[in-house]
Amino acid sequence: MADLATIARPYAEALFSIAKPADLQPWLAQLHELAQVSENHDIAVLANNPKLSSSDLGDVVAAAVKTRLAPPVLNFLKLLSKNHRLQTLPYIAKQFEEMKNRQESAAEIVITSAFPLEGEELKNLLDSLKKRFGGKELRPKVTVDPELIGGVSVRVGDEVLDGSIRARLSQMQNSLGA
């Protein structure tokens, strides 16, 4: 079977192409919510039930989300259901978000720290990272991992900057072992 991310790409591009700039954030939120619902085990069981029509499956998924879906997103959901592509929703949401970020010259950034980062510390880190990534607007998600011992690890897309004590100790161990 083809990679789900590959199958999802044309769907994400099609939905993105009809979205107006004001629609991007609300539609992205709806896609993320649909993606969560589609990953539910019970929905997967329903999707494989031959007695349930694709139209009914789309209605069940739409009813399972908390927010009211915009008409284009609802139509999109029905198209995915009809084409038996509900399992691609997480990939579609991710790709839609990446397209949105590219259009807005922004980047999602995951910061993992040994200790909680907030206030001035976070602002200073983001300012220095903004210079490193060409002035893009950075949208941080901060997590705490005490196993880092100290420092931070930063991931932007597929690039990782690991300035943690754990990484430095690992480098020292490797160089001493060589």
C-alpha cells in the first residue's frame, strides 16, 4: 500500500487551494480535531464495517467533533469518507499546517527543556532562534524532560539543535570510547 503521507498530499493541497487566508487557522483546528477522531479505535472499526455506508460514516465522524465544521471542511470529510481515506486525516492536517506555515513564513518549533521555560528566558531563546532560522515567526511548543539534565533541545522541521547536558555527555562518552 502506498505511504499514507503520499496519499494525503493531494487532498491537503486541494483543501489548501480553496482556503482563504482568514480560513486557514479555523480549518486547521477542524482538521486537527478530525484527525484525532479518525485515530479513535471505534471509528476505525466503523470504517471497516461493510454495513455502514460511506455517507453515514462521514456523518458519524462529523458528529464526533466538538466544533461545527465549516461547509467546505464537511464536504471534504464526506469526500474522504467516500474514497475510504479517513485514515489519512492526521497526515492531511500535518501537511495543511506545513503549507499554512510556509505561506505565513512561520515555523512550528518544539523546545524540550530540563526545566520549565517561561517569560524572559523563553523570549530570549526565541529571539536567538529567530535569527538562526532567518527571521521566521516561531510558534513554540515547550515540553519538559528532566532526563535532559540541563540545557535545551530544539526541533524545527527535520532540524534538531541539541544543547542538552545529556547530549554533551553522550558526545564525551563516544569520543572517550573511540
